[in-house]
Amino acid sequence: MANGPKNRIRTHATDEEGVAAWHQAAARDRRAVLTVDLTDEDIAAIEAREMRPGFEHLNIEVDDA
């Protein structure tokens, strides 16, 4: 049990690296944008996008509207 995840030695450097990596990954995955700031080209690009396979179950969220 001494080698379990709660007993790992964490240094300040590894904590900073882990936090920085998490923030970079989060920034790559999503951005917050005000819809009023979207141009007509932005809207057309969003409308033209296709969802990756495996997320079809989310269509119910927009089909009920």
C-alpha cells in the first residue's frame, strides 16, 4: 500500500506541470465565445460541421426542440 496513488511523492514542479498540462488540454477541447461575436462565416462553418461517429444519441437534444 505504500506505493498507492495517495502515497506518491509530489513535488512543486510536477504539480505545476500537471496543472499546466490540464489547462492546455482543456483549452484545446473547448472555447467560450459569445454568439453575438460570431460572423456569418463562423455560423456557416459551424452549420457545415459533422459530428464524429458515436455521438448520434445527442441528436435527441436538438430533435425535441
